[in-house]
Amino acid sequence: MICRRCRDWITERYDVDALRRLLRTKYVPSHRYEISYFTGGLTLFLFVVQFLTGMGLALYYVPHSEHAYKSIVDIMTKLRMGWFFRSLHHWGAQLAIASLFVHFFANLLLKAYRKPRELLWVTGFIMITVLVFFGLSGYFLIWDERAFTAIRVATGGAGSLPLIGAPVKIFLRGGIDVTQETLTRFYAFHVSVLPMISLVIIGLHVLLVQVHGMSVPLSQKNRQKEAQPFFPNVFYKDLIVWLLCAGVLVTLAVVFPAAIGTKADPMAPAPENIKPEWYFLFLFQTLKLFPGEIAGLNGEMIAVTVISLGVLFAFLMPFFDRRSSAGRPSPVFTYAAVFYLVYFVVMTVIGFLN
């Protein structure tokens, strides 16, 4: 009875039938690579998990260098189910970044960036940057020696950028070195600035998907099957993927709870053989390829410049690859996409093994 009254109250004020008609008339292309469509929805689902668990953890976290580490320990050991929610947040971040990278490389290889979807690519690329910075800033909030060293290296690497490196480094650190000011800034980024940017970019990205529809790979243009209605066919498939992911996430959180490292000591030297998170390993290994000095120039600055140019090229690829926009294959950019994928995987594996 109550549900019926609520439904009548809503239908009197809003055109629910229009929404139903929209869902019934929305179709999704069906082809050999349609599984790539689910990576975007999976990433969105994991974002929601991160927002919910992050809000819970923020109620008990203390963003101060003297108390940050202890607050994490208290969440893990004293707060009822605190270890579980922190582990969900930890593994949710890992899976969200992994899902977004899979989504990125799938769209890169399938050329989903071609005209008129350039802005879709741009917003997705910005979202990768935001999510990686989410991971970096959240990682630092633990205030253990591994995170402290990683932030010192990451901000030091940003300081190697030509012309803008020094001010960027000081802006991120809030001073010359990594201190309480750095923690305050990264906490503000993590719980305020980045979430607001994410909501805007995700909203715009989802809106553009609705405007342009799903991209069909060039190789599948003449091989498409009958399109599927989004509701209920594709929507239910999305739900199945989300439920499976939730099961994996809970299993990881229970079987492999988030670890608690050693409290950071700003005066202590960096631990030996320390490594960043897996999604930074390819950058870490790239920096190790360059010597300290090349032709009288700083090797780290050259390495950071080369990496930045590579990222910029990937960001602007929709505007360079005009043949794909015309419906013709562009092997050069296909090779470039394969190179990006192979390089990322190989350098990440090498980083794990070294």
C-alpha cells in the first residue's frame, strides 16, 4: 500500500513513462568485441564503492602527521568491521584502476576515439589522470614509510618537468620537502578536490556516451549482429558483472586484508628495494632506463620529458588519427596502440620481478 502511494506520488509529478520509453528505445550494438562495453560500467560501479567506503573511513581518519598512522591502526584493530571497510577501499582502488586501464586500452585498440567521439576520449583520459592521483593521494594518507618514500619520489619526478617542474613540486608538497603540509594538501585533494572533479567528468562522460552511443570497431561494421535493447538485456548483463566483481572484491578484502606498514620517519633514509604501487611500476622502470646524465643534461629530466610526450601523444591521438575518422584503417596508430599496451605490461612485469 505504501509503495503504491509512493509510486502514485512520483508519477503525478514526473513523466515516468518517458523514462521507460527511453530505456526501451535505447539499443546497444552487438558484435565480436561487445564485452569491452562492460568495462566502463564496471569502473563506474567501483567508483561508487570507493565513494561509499571512503566516506565511512573519513569519519575516523585524522589527517595529521602525528596521528594519521595511529588512526589507520585504530580503524584496523579497534573499530568494529573497520579492517573490512578499509580493505574494501584498498582493493576497490586496485580493481578500479585496473578496470579503467582495461577500458582505456580496449578503446585505444578498437579506435573508439574516432570522430565524433573525441570529447569522450578526452574526458576518459582526464578520468584516468584523476583516478591515478586518487590512488597516489590515498596511498600517502596511510603515512607509512613506503607511502612516504613513494610521494617523495613522485613529487621529485614532477619537479623534473622542464620549466614548470619547480612550482609544481612546491605546489604538491606545500613546501620544499614532504611534511605535514603535504599531508594536508593530499588529504584535501583526496576527499574534496578530486571527488568534485570526478563527479563532473563522469557526468559529462556518461552524457556523451548517451549522445554518441556505443562505438563499433571498424572491423565489425559489416559483421554486426542484431542490436540488443539496453533494458533489460544489457542492463542485466551489467548487473551480473557488478555482482561478480563485488564477490571478488569481498573475497580479496577478507582473504587479503589491507596491510599496515611501518610508520614513516621523515628523518630516516628510504628503505632499500622499495617499489611503488603496480600502476606506477611502468613509470618507475622507465626512469631506471635513463642514466643520471645524458649529453650534459639531467637524465631524470629527459626521462620525465619523454614520458610526458608519450602521454600527450596518447591524449591527442583522436586528433592525429584522421583516417579512422573516415572509416579507413590506420595501421600506424594501430601499431602505436599495441606498443602502448605491450610496453605497459612488459615494464610492469619487470617491475614486479626486479
